[in-house]
Amino acid sequence: MSTNASREGLRNARLCEFPPAITNRHNHRKPAFLPLLSLVVAIVLWGANWPVMKVGLAHVTPVWFSALRFGTGGAALFIAQFLRGGIRLPKRGDLPFVASIGLLQMAAFTMLGALAMIHLGAGRSAILSYTTPLWVTPIAIVVFKEKVGSLRIGGIMLAAAGVATLVNPSAIDWGNPVVVASNGALLIASICWALCIIHLRYFKAVSSAFDLAPWQMLLATIVLVPLAWIIEGDFSADDTITFFASTVFVGPVATAFCFVAVNAASSWLPATTMSTAMLGVPVTGVLLSLLLLGEPLTAPLAAGTSAIVIGIMLNAIPRRKPNKQDL
């Protein structure tokens, strides 16, 4: 792999630390109002996705809900691609990325998060799911011999302290195996996401992220449907407006529309700026869960969230002085 390709892959991977996987290609123009607005809207909608999922889970089982999310979201993206000039099949070199993102970042991450939210608050779920740098950095150091500065190490340690704050015996009931397993499921979900980040950081797909996204969602749906049938039985959901509204929100809106919106913004903004801005997603998730669902703001949740967000922000700081093409 050439030096330029490695640098491009690293920039793309920094952005891909937030779902869905997005390729960042700068066009060296000044940011326009519309892409910036689309980024802000996407952050708010992605953050709102957590409390909306919590509401939706009262009307449909979690694995079926996860399948609905990617089934409807993928269909919306296929339609968008068709209207923009055609649907492109993944190339042979894209297949590992279709598999890793479709199976780990989409299917496993979302299913584990939905299963956990049956027993946990949406705010806590959002924060613990966004601890991916806590796992990415050690893997990068041990497996790929990446050199990490003291600032990033400090950020990871701070984020780890935040996780410890959220899962310590004074914050959750360690005597309740369901609660412990649910918190563990969220951490496993973040590890699944971290493995995708590592894949995207050190290897490069042939096609663009926009071209691959609906195929990744299709794969996630194909896997989740039989899993839902095995785990939860036949599809069962009520016919309330709340169910249909939450399905439309988590699928076509929070999955398909937000993907397009952030993909547009990423063509104007540096990857590090995107990574830092995306910290607004879990923070928005926590705030909206407090405001809309009435979830309590406990001391461990406030302290743990602050430590994790600051730690990830420190981890997102560039290791070198940005070149002109990064600005």
C-alpha cells in the first residue's frame, strides 16, 4: 500500500468511527451552508434515534425491529441510487467491506443495542455504544504497531474511566444478571464497531461508501430476519401509529437520510472535524432521553458520559499538524 493510499485510508477511517461507514473525499472548497446544515440535522436525528428506538421497542421485538431498520433503510437507499442514475453492484474487492460492515457494524451492533435497550435506558445505551476508540487504539497498537501519543493514550484512559463509572456496582445492580448482560452487550456492540473501524483504517474498498451502503444494509437484513425468527418467533408488532412512525424514523430517516446527509457534509469537512462533530450524537441521545423519556440524570451517568466524550475528543485530535488538504 502506498503512502498516499495509507493516508487516505486513515482519513476515511477517522470519519468511519461514527455510523454509517462514510468515505471522506475533500474537494478543497469552502463549506457551504447546506452541507453544514445537513450535518447538524443528521447529528440531531441520529441522537434522537436512541429514544425513538426505545419507544419503538414497546411495540415490536428487538431483533425484528433491527431487521425492519435496515430493510426499510436499505430500500430507501436503493431507490435514491436508482433516481440518481443507477444501482452499482459491489466489485470483488468490496465484498470484505460489505461483509464486515453489514454483519458487524450494522447487524450485530444494532441487534445488541436493541436487545440491551429492552432493559436499559436509551441514554446509557447511546453512550456505552460510542466507546469504540477504547477498543480501536489497543488493537491498532498491538496488531498494526501504530504509534500513539500520550494525548491519545490519556484520552483512552479517561474514556475507560468513564465506562468504569457507568458499570461500577454503585451505578448498576451487579446482582441482576440481565442488567449486567445488557451493559455487556453494549460494550460487545462497540467492539464489533471497532473491528469495522480497524478494517476501514488499514484496508480500502474499491467502490464508494454510498454505493456499498444499501448492499451492506441488505446483507444485515438477510441475516437479521432468520435470527429474529429463531430468537423471537414469527413477526409480531401492533398496528399503532407509534410503531409505524418509529419504523419510518429509524429506517428511512435515521439510517438512509442521515447517511446521505453526512456523506454530503463529509465532502466539505475534514475527517477530524467530522469525528469531533459526531460526538454530538451520543450527547444528543442522552439529552433527548432525559427530556422526552424522563430518564433520570444520575451522577454516574453524568460523570461517565463526560469522561467518555472528553476522552474520545482527545483521541480525535490529529497526531500531526494538518496539511493544507486537510483544512
